[in-house]
Amino acid sequence: MKNIYLPHVVEIVDVQEETPDVKTFKLKFRDNVVEESFDYRPGQFVELSVFGEGEAPFCFSNSPTRRNVIECSVKRMGQVTEALHEMDTGDTVGIRGPYGNGFPLEDLKGKNLLFVAGGIGLAPLRSLINYCLDNRKDYKTLTIVNGARTSKDLMYRNEYPVWEKAKDTSLHLTVDCQEENWTCMVGVVPKVLEQIKPTCGNSVAIVCGPPIMIKFTMPTLLKLGFCEDAIITTLEMKMKCGLGQCGRCNIGHLYVCKDGPVFSYSQLKDKNFQF
Amino acid sequence: MNVELRKKAKELLKTKQVEMIIGYQRGPDGISATPVFITREEEAENLIWDVYCVYNLSNYLKDFPGKKIGIIAKECDVRSIIVLLQENQLKRDDIFIIGVECSGVIAEHTLASGKESPGELDFDEKCKACRPSTPRLYDYLVSQKDQKDKGVLPEENPYQDIRKFEAKSIEERFKFWQEEFSRCIRCYACRQICPMCYCPRCVADQTMPTWFSRAPDLEGNLAWNVIRAFHLAGRCIDCGECERACPVGIPLREVNKKIEKDIKELFDYEAGAGVDQKPLLSCFDQNDPEDFIR
Amino acid sequence: MLKSITKEDFFTRVGELSNDFEIIGPMELPLKGIFYQSILNTEDLYLGDGFAIEPIKKFFLEPSTRLLRYPWKNEPGVESFSPPERERIAIGVRPCEAKGLVLLDSVFDPPASSDLIPNSAPGAGKKSSNRAGSTYQDAFYTNNRKRTIIVGLACGRPDRCCFCTSLGVSPAGTTGMDVLLFEIEGGFAIEIITDRGKGIFGALGKELSEEEKKLLTSVNNKREDLLEKKIRVPESMDTIFTSDYWDKVSRSCISCGICTYLCPTCHCFDLIDERRIKLRCYDGCSFPHFTLHASGENPRPTKKERYRQRVFHKFDYFKINFGENLCVGCGRCIRFCPVKIDIGDIVDKAPLSKKR
Amino acid sequence: MKIGVFTCHCGTNIAATVDVEKVAQAAAEFPGVTFSTAYNYMCSDPGQNIVKKAIKEHALDRVVIASCSPSLHEKTFRKCVEDAGINPYLVEMANIREHCSWVHPEGEQTTAKAIELVRIAVAKVSRDRPLEMTYTPIEKKVLIIGGGIAGIQSAIDIAFANYPAVIVEREPSIGGRMASFDKTFPTLDCAACILTPKMVTVSQSEHVTIHTYSEIEEVTGYVGNFTVKIRKKPRSVDINKCTGCGVCYGKCPVRVPSEFDQGLGKRPAIYIPFPQAVPNVPVIDRESCLWFTEQKCGICQKVCPFGAIDYDMEDEIIEEKFGAIIVATGFQQFDYSVYGEYGYGKFKNVITGLHFERMVNSSGPTGGKIIKPSDGKEAREVVFIQCIGSRDEQKGVPYCSRLCCMYTAKHALLLREHNPDAQAYVFYIDIRAAGKNYEEFVKKVQDEYGAIYLRGRVSRIFEKGDKLIVRGADTLSGAQIEIEADLVVMATGLVAMPDAVSLAQMLHIPYDQNNLFTEAHPKLAPVETITSGIFLTGACQAPKDIPDAVATASAASVKALGLMVQDKLAREPLIARVIPELCSGCRACIEACPFSAIETEEIEDLRLRRKRTVVKVIEGVCTGCGICTTACRMSAIDLEGFSNRQIMEELAVL
Amino acid sequence: MNKSQIPDHSPQKNSGDRNLKAPIKDFEPKIVGFLCNWCSYAGADLAGTSRIKYPPNIRVIRVPCSGRVNPLFVLNCLMNGVDGVLVSGCHIGDCHYSEGNFYARRRFAILKRLLEYIGIDPRRFQMAWVSAAEGERWAKLVGELVEEIKEAGPNEHFGGNR
């Protein structure tokens, strides 16, 4: 029987510094056969391991539709992420996965999509946004609201011109406080949403960001007329195994690593955000 | 004396001198005593103090930072409170110590043998190294007039067993501890129940660096048990809770006592002597022994 | 199939089997208690009334399992440890523990899913499927299960912490057993349950006489009555999730790992990279760091949330996912809790309000 | 991670016993190593260029140099990699010369050890963190504790460089011991003549503030940022109003023994210690003043034309900030009453050297006459006994006080000068006259001034009539000697001030078993203390004569000025660092830190969702010893450059 | 067997052969020395500059002060099969940081007795004061240590697994 903990060996082929504490790693499989067979959906994640240091879960930040490599964005936080930040092109790491449910791509078809991202929360959404752009005919308007603490903390800045130019797509950038030379919006994400007033008809809002942002964005979206099933989010939780076994990431009876990380608001509301 | 205890507890709660009283109540088995946390006056009726009150409740003080807590404490528990005060883990003003005179508590594991009355039960080992006494620090003392003479007799030589063990050959000693530690399952009950183990993150749980193996193998277990005892040097007041909590019966007190004996011999240091005492390993004497140094 | 066998014959047979099998069984260490160990001399095998401190779980979901190694060389790489192959017989396993293994099977050895890469993830937004547990088979656990024959021992003297009957386990239950032994005068009555069991003990002993059978049945019928402790296990605990009750019952908890480590069904673990080896070690929901994020955030910051998680996992979540309680009533967590927290009592007395 | 390993042949120093190429090859296989090479002399310019080039070409981010002891070239290579754009703290050295090639014979074992040492260094470097120098601001003012010659000289030097200095002197006047001396050896300049101009200079300097009759109350802070509380004792005379006219002390009815004259003369209750005192403002001795003892008199207040007398003056505490502190607290005489056999206190005619200094001084209590205090008659036969208290482990101090030989010789000379009929006898153990013109001086005293030097100890002194019988041995002749002397002068040793220990504790500077302050290094840092920013001068560190005191004063001033001229103080970043999440606030580290470099702070604990006290390192003070790291049970305090992770990684590859 | 040749055991290797060590005859102990930077490390340097020969069994870990040596370092060494551990600092009174060796002395007095108590050969953990001037003493010390630990034999209880 296969050892489910055995990761695939991947090589770091590029490292992009997104923000002062976030780096995006582009990873390429050593084994061509694996490369061929490896498939994932936006919203899923991998357990990325630095050999000898440990593993940590990271979502795919690039779309499976444009995949030469696997991209993961990593914020410097603890032991594994610190070790990852020390790494450079040519170094090898391990990945196992993909894990989790991913975004309900089929359910989103034919809908107006509102993407609400805060900080590194843009990572899984970037995967989905680019997936939607590559399957443009399946989706209606795309509205992207991306907030960060400061302009320095905005992720994937080279994508913005592309998104802005894409058909029926709008991008709204916001930072928490006014800065010099900042021409886009100012204010926290819920405030900005109230200003933009995105359409709620035939729409799905996909929210990803820090817990505090999610907490305050949900009521705003409900107020804007989004129904509970039409708000989906991906959750962060301490995960070790990614297999629904190690027992720490559950919210009620659901395991974030296996039954999530993508949940609808109605699911979470039922669970009272029970940890 | 339970009457006096309850009366005082009610008074403290009523006058809002404390927000909570940590004490003992009769356990579900009707014999042993378990911790109880009392916030309302009427609950004070559950408070007891007798030979079954084995636990060192000072371990719970860290759970209520900033709150005014009343705590029922016997001499050994008071010494751990003193160490906690020394180490700035408590504010003296935040705690109200209801001292109880103690002449020994029973060995809890003997309850399992079906014996129940105090006469049949052995006194806990820790009490044999302690003189029946009044706590050295308290805000209110509940005296135990009626039970005074039933107390345990202190051993003449509290470190007799340690010395006996020291006299064994190195191989024998290793074999003994290898066997004992091999049973350790690393449940960390010894740590969690210890009032002195308040580190925000124990070295056993740290990963940057990993100090020793977290696997329950010989190396990991030996390192854990040695460092646990070492980190208690000059701090362990021999309340014996670690040994009592250990589910697999490792004689942890024998390690603690060894250090206790050594620091007494080497540095004339006794843990929990007073609030102003300096921590053993953060001070030194010019004339500390160094015969072991080449 | 029920047979009787003398103690002598039984131990002789075990001695023979030890040539081909590793024998695991309870062993009594004076003053320390009873421990499941690898048995080298059959005389060491303890088949009395006492219970082992640690459950048999430790031979299946080991306290630490070496999963991977990263060879120390310039080119980093990773290799898998292959699970050991030697076949084993675990003797003296109690019905509650065997049931515990069956419960663990649903986590670590679930019915094989078609593949490891879910092509059709359950759609968010839809009603999620009822079975939310793991669908991944763990090679190490599965292998340990496969290579081990379970020879159970019916309980004759449950203590005041035992409450298995409240959870549908019988002191003479056969769930998860290949063979079950009943102590009878002069030896054992031996019930062969599976073919594997038959393979090792099938040729042994003589048929039980009708009289003996009757006697055994009457003894077995009384076994359940020996249990003093009976608790009411609610269908769902959903309604008291936010109750103050959890704060109250968890106050004296010291956040140690005794209850989880000694539990035959608790299976939370940690993955640790240590000295270039990836280990899987026990972990427990009672530890404060269990859910601590690298960012410092902790969804279960106090004993209240942690103890509630333990109770809910056992008596609510697992039931939703797998239809059973994740508790077999073995009483270990009660017996060994240093502050005498009684999970049975807590579940029994839970102030369930009417369904919402 | 891309580690480069550079192995040095060091000519044949390493290559003779270690197969350097093999080491380089082995290193190439270590995890993280992407480049490994060997070169003849790595520390040479071409060698360093190899390192720099490899860093650029192979995009190395960490470097291991396998060569000699880090004490030799760690700095060299830090600079080298910094030039190539790598943080200088991402380099480690494997000492394969001193610890390997030089101490082991040629052979496989030695090469194997060299490989291991490189492996350890590679492991360590993999856990190095980039570090930056830290900078702390500097308060541009120097505190000088003690206004004796050393303190005065320091103040003058600092003022000369246009930096402010503050002298705190306990006595009512600056001047210290030297003010009470008559002449100085070996040149016989008049002490007052050379000291007074300095006192005037310092008092008139716009850069120097003098707090006399003041003491240090509390010192906190650290180099560049000391905060000092100074207690100004009540002088009872308003220093701003007083003109020093002297009317008050002329009229004061009280007479008490004068401290300045060693009790040989008397002074009033309101007095200036000596005529040249700076400031020339009297002070009221409240112990003897009738106003204070009996609430009567008040004459001085009545006669003062300027209304300067203020009986209600109280202690005043002032707080000032300083960038550096110079300790110049001087010495006291050894209290030789322990030598009962010499009869000090019992026999009026047994006096100390300082008594003699006052006596021989023409403006002193005897007007320059050397007399017997018992009857005021001139002394003719004078016995000098050296090594009183010095070199006596039983009753005194073990060290040599260094100047007693010289001042005794001076006294012998002055004796003859003041009274050509007088005869000096000197009992000595050894003559220690190591100093410019010192030996010559002693010789001159013996040859030209007829002082009789007797090598031996005095066993007993007793009175016989109005004479003192001094009984001793001349070990050179082996004869028992008895001298009928008029006067016996004890050459008392120099010992630490009685409150030296409490001052040291206040300043967090170490002191030795004799309570003398300990310098940072006896040879290479003789005026520094281990507490940076605090310097020593004069006899508080060890007995010193005037030239040495002045020399160390200037040295200490230069050290202090070295701090003053910097805008910010650059500090090595190899210091302790607290990980607040791990800290319990138990303060074991604070207790253990020899430098008081740790303090508490309150943080918001995200995990516990409440405020909590933890410790923090005062970067300017920490010296990087790492003692705190082991005092900490929870490893919440770590040491940059020798961090727990670095050391554990080193151990992991052993 | 050279233990430095890294944790490269095959995945199949189980704990059964963990005590497989070289016969004592050819036993070359591995000793770890924690040396304070200012005295002992400099003393060892002096032994080098003076070309005083001593056995190559010691691996030096440089630390700023003996007071920096965490007992966990010592335990880590012993648990990983290192045969001997030496902590060496300045003589009392010579500490560069004035007090570090006092703390070390106290700490390791306790640790040493504790390790002995649990059955670890006292020869395996030793402490010494070596000054910067004592190159010869350093060389002699290492020589003696190596001999003593050879007598004590390999530290076979631990580290076979790693």
C-alpha cells in the first residue's frame, strides 16, 4: 500500500517576492509521470514539506489551466515558512496532495462572480480568477475587490493590468489607510464593498482573507443582498495531515482539510463557527 | 474545621475580597477529594479539608490571571505559591491564602486497593519527608486542633532512599531508570500538573530548535525526564503531584528528591524558603563547590 | 465455535505460535500495573482480571511511527519507511479495546476510495455529504491491522470506571476479535470468530458440553450486570455547544495527555520532522498547542473549548460522520485522570435542552 | 540556500597534515553546499577575491571558511563577504589549523577531523541569520565620580575637547588626597602648587560642572544613556551668595579636629576645608554646629554680609543623563589599628604618613615643624615603618601599595630638610622604586640625606619616658635593633574606600576580593570596566601614585571622549534576543545578567488574549555573553550568532 | 564505525540493531567540547600555535561563555551517542563576562550529579577550566579525556537509532 505521507519531490524554479513577508514559489515536479498525472482545482491545497523541517498546507495560487509549474504563495510565519523563505531556485521541497474540495466550479457557471480578497487571501482567488478568465464564456461579470493593510502588502501586482483589461472584469484595490501616491480606494474591505455595491442578482461572492475580514465581510454581503448559499469562503486552520485524520482542523464534524477548505456561509453559520 | 473553612470562604466571597475560591470537595467516589472552584457563597458548603485533600491546587492559579483568587493551601502547596511569587507568576495581592494546618495526607493510589478509612490508608510518601506543620505563608489560618496528633511521623533521614540508590552500581542505576522511563508515554501529565511548569511553551514542545526527540523512545524519554527534573532544580517543593499524576507509575519524586538533596548539600538551598529568595540558578556563591571540575 | 482448553494447552500453543508470530499481550509489572508488551516468555502473559494501563491501540496506531526519512546528502530527497511485515498475535485484548480498533478502522482504514486525488470534490454550497471523515488509507495502521490476529479476553471484573455497556459494548463482545477467550475453571472457553482465528486455535481444545455452554451463557449474561456505571449517551449534543457547562466541567482539567493517549479510540496525532525523519506521534486535543496557529491565533484557546472538542468528537462529530460514538466505555480516562474528571458523568449530566 | 565552502591550505600550515583538496571535495557533498574550493592563502587578497567571485558567480548566500582560528580572521572574512553583498553575519569559520592541522599528525584521521569541522561549520552557517549593527544614541556628557587629582584631570581633558563633564565630589571641596600632601616625589614639587592651578582650571571651565558635598544616589541605564541621581547634601551656605569672605568662620565659636589636617589641627563648625578649596565656600558641619546641636548661636548667619547662611537647606536630589561615567573615587588609608603592637591611638607619637604630610606642610597645623604630638617638641629621631597593611595577607591586604616606599623616602628627605639634625630610620621589607627617577630618589635619600634603611620588621613599640622604643630586626645584619625614637611614622597602605562595594553594585561593575574595582582586562583594557561606558581612573582600581593617576585619568577621558565623538553608538548585533511568545516573565534572566541588560515590558499576548509581562534586552547594554539563555528554562531568550538553533544544528551533524 | 557518517540507515533498519557498535579495541571515542571563546577556545588555539599534539577525537563547539552552555546541549549530545562531553570555561575570576562561569559551575554541578544518578557514566560529562595561556593544559586534558572515555567504552545506550 502506498505511503500517503510520501511527497513528490519538486524543484523550486522561481521565487517571486510579493510583499515584504510573502514569497511565491514556482515548483516543478522532478518526475515527469507525476507531472502529467497531477491535477487539481482552484481552492485545493497541497502539503508542502521542507525536508527535515516539516510540512505546512498551502493553496494553489495559479490556475490549473495555465500550469507549467505549481505556484504557492507563502507568508513568513513559523518554522516551515521561515525555512521556505530561506530557499532559492534549485532547491528541492516535497509536495503531497492535492487535498480539499476546491471551489465548486460547476456551480459557479453562468454566475456573476464577486471576488473579495484580503492580503494573502488573494492566493486561492487568483487561481480561481485566472481559471474563470481562461473559461471566460462560462462565467458572467467578474468583480475583484482586493484589500491589503498597505500598498506594500498587495499581492500579484503584475496581474492587475491583465485583470483590469479583461472583458467584463473590474478590479478594485484598497488599502486600510491613505498613503502617498495611492490613487485607488482607501478603507477596509467591507466599507469598500458598500461603496462599490456589487450586483447580487445571479451572483456568487467568493471571500478569502484573514478571519477578522471574513467576520466583517459576511454581514456586509448579506446586507448587499447576497444569499447565504451564494457566499463562499475558504478557511485557514492549523492542519497537519491534510487527510482528515490528525484531528485539529475540524469545525464541528467537518474537517477543513478534507471537507473544506471551501465552505459556503450557510454551512459555517450552521456550525456556528464551532471549533 | 470545615465549618470554619466554609464560613471564611463565604465571608471572602460576600465581602468580594476574592472572586473565586479554589478548594477541595468530595469526589464522585464519595471518598477522595477533587478540586472545586467556588464563586457563589452557597457553593462554599461543598468545601472540605481533610487527609484526602492531596492535590496541590496552586497549579490552578495560573488559569485566572488578574482575578482575585482565594486558595486553600497546606504547607507544601504554600511553598509552591512562594516559588510562583518569587518567579513573578502571581501577584501577592491577587491571592488570598487560606492556610490549613496539615499533618499529612493519604497516598491516593492506596484508595484503589479498596481501603477507605484514614486509619487503614498509608500516608503519602511526600508527607514522610515533611513535618506536620502550619503553612509558612497565609492570609488566614484554619487550624486543625482535632487532628493534630494523628499526623505522619517524619522520617529521620529524608534522603535515605536516595543515598541507598546512589550507592548502587552505575549499571544498576541505568537499568533501573531505563526500565522506568521506557514506560513513559509522554502524556506530560507530570508537567501539566506541576505548579512550576508554567512555561508558555515547554522545551519539549519547541521545534525551533527541537531540543530532544518527541518520540517516546529511550532517548526522548530520558531527555524529557532529566530536563523536567533539572528545570525544577531549586523550584520543586516536593508536592509529589507529578508522581501521583503519572499513569504508568514512574517514580518521578526520586529524581526530584535527588536534586533537592544535592542542592541542599552543594548550595544549602531549599526551594520555596521565602518570597525574597533568589532563584537557585540565577545566583551563585564565590565558593560554590567545584571539586568536579578539572 | 466454542471449545474449552486447559490453561496449559493454551500456553503451550501460544509458545508454539511464538515461533511464527510475535506475541503481544498483557504483562504485569509489580507495583506498576499491567502493560501490553511483546511477550518473549509465555509465562509472562497475564490473563487475569486486571486491565492494561495503555490500550492495545499502541500496537496499531503506535505512539510514534517513522513515516519518512530524508537522507543526508547534497541532493535532498525523501524515502518511505516500509511497514514491518512480521505477523503478530495480540492476546488478552478486551472487548472494548477491540471495538476501539474497529472504530479506528473507519479513520485509518476506510473503505478504499477510488483514488487519492478527488476528481469530484464535494461541492461547497451544496449540502455536504454525511460522511465527512477521512477517505485515506494509512499504510502503517492498515498493515498493523492486517498482520495482527486479535485474541480477546472477556471481562470478568469490570471496575467502577468501566461503562462499556452504555456504549453498546459487551464485556464479552466479539466485535473486532478473531478469537475470544472466556476464563472458566481450569482454563479457557475459546470462541473462534474468524478464519484467521481458526487458523491458529482451530485445532485446539474440545467442544464445550451443553452443560458448560449453558453455564458460560449464564455467566456471560451476568457480565453486563457487573458494571456499576451506566450513563445516558445522547443522540446529539448539538444543543449545548455554547453552554457554560463546558467551562464548569473543564476547570479542573490540567490539559495533560493521559485521557487521549490512553484512550482506545483517540487518534489525534502530530507529524514531526526530527533528525531528518518524519515521525507520527500521538497528540491530543487537550494540549493547549494542539490547534495553535503559527500566527499565534488559537481557535481553541482555553480548556473549555478543548474539553468540549474531546466530548463532541466522541459523542457528536464522529457519530455524524460514522454513525457511532467514538467511545467504548473502557474507563481509562476516568481511572487515570489525575483530577478525577469523569467523562461518563459529564456526558450523562449534560444539560441537553430540547431540540432546537 | 547556497553555501560556499572555501578551504585554505595556509601554505603548508594546514596542507602538511590535512588533505585540503579532499576536504573541499567532501564539503561539496554537504547539504546546502553548492560551491566548494581550496586555495593556498584564503585570507590573502587573491584568496578573498576567490570568495567574492564565487559569491557572485554562484549566487552564494552563505559562506564557510575553513582555515585558522576565528579570532584571527573572522573579521576579515565578514568584511570580505560584505563587500560581495552578503550579510557579514552569514559567514562561519571552521578552525582546521589551530584545532586540527597543527595539533594532529598527518594522516587520514586528521583529514577526517577537518572534514567534520567543516561539516559543523556548514551546519551552523545554515542556521545563521542576517544581522545588522545596532545603533544607540549617546548623551554627550560625562559624569566623573570623585574630585581628586584623577577626577580633576579627567574633567580637564574632557572639557578640553569641548564636551561637558560633571564632577561629583563627596567632600565640600575638590582636591582629594593630593590637596593634603606637602611635596611630591621624586621631584619635590609642592603638591598645592601643581594641584591648585588644576583646581582653578577645572572650576573655571565652562564645560565642567562641579557638585561638591554630593554623592551618587542611583545609576540606571547603559552606555550612552546613563541616568544618574545625585544627592546634594545641605551645605547650609548658599553657594551663589557666598563670596568666600571668611567672616563666618572667623566668628564661629566651635572648634573641632580638622579632617583635612588629620586631626592635628582644629577647625570651626562652619569652615572651608583648606585655603585653596574649590569652591571657596564654607560648609556647616551640622554634627558640631551649635545651631543644629543645641538650637542656639546662629552667629554666622548674623555676621554674613551676604545673607548666604541658610540653616533650612535640605538634601536635594538632581537627576542628570550621561553618556559615560568615569569612576575616580580614590582610596583610603589602611586602618592600622589592627597592629596592636605598634600602639596607634595609644601612643600619641605614633602617626601615619598623612599626619606627617600635614605636619611637614608649612601652612599645616604645625607650621611645617616636625614635632612630637605628645608634647609639641621637635622630633629628632624618627622611625618610618613601611608596609603597614600592605603585603600582609593575615591582617592587611595581600598586594603591595606601590607608593609607600616612595613617600617614606620623601618623608625621610623632608625630615632632614626641615630639621638638619634629625635622623630618619626606615624599616622596610623590599624597596619598590620602579618609576622614572624613583630609584635614584631613594638612593639620594639614603646617600645624601642620611636616612638609615633597615631591612626588617618592627616587632614592638613601647613608650619609655617621652621616647618610643622601636624594637625590630635588621635581617641583613641579623642584629636585633632598638631605636629610641621621638616619632614613629607608619607607611600605611592604600585600600578601597569603605563604600566601594555599594558604589560598584550601583554601577554594576565588578570588584575584587580587596573591593578594588576590576578593570575589563588587566593588560589590554586597564581603564575600562566590563560595563561599557564606565571607566576607571586613579586608586579606586589599584594603588596609584600621582603620575599614574593622572595618566589613567587621561586614558579614561580618551575612552569617554571616544564615545562622545560618535553620533550613535554602533553595537555588534551578536546579542541576546527575546522571543516574547515563549517568555513567562519569571525574570530568571534579569537576576542572572551580569550587565543588567534585561528589563521587563508589557505586551499584548495574542494567544492568551491579554496583557502580560515579558522581558526585553536593552540592546545598548547587552554584551552577548549568553548567560541569560541558560538561565531561561523556556528558551525564550536566545543569543544571536550562537543561537540555540545554530548550536543544535552543529550538534546534529556530529 | 564512524558515527559521523551520518544517519544513513536503511529504512528497514529497526531498533533491533541499534546497539551495533565497534569493538572496544578500536574504539575511537567522539567527544564534544563546548569551549568559551575567551579562555578555553583561545587556550586550544594556543595549543595549536605551540604545535602541542593531542588526539583528534574532540570536536569543539565555540560559545561565548561557559555560562552559555545549556544543559540541553549536553543532553542532546549524550542522547545522540556522543561518547563524551566537555564544558570548558575560564578559571573562576577570569570570566570575560565576570560571572558566567559561576553560573555554569552551579548548573553543571547539579546536572553532573543527576546524570550519574540515572546511570550515565560520570566520565561522559566533564567540566574543566582552561585559560587562554594553558595550551599545554588543554592538550593534556584532551589526552586524558580520550583515555578515560576509551575506558568507559562507547556510549552504546543511546543514539543507535539515529
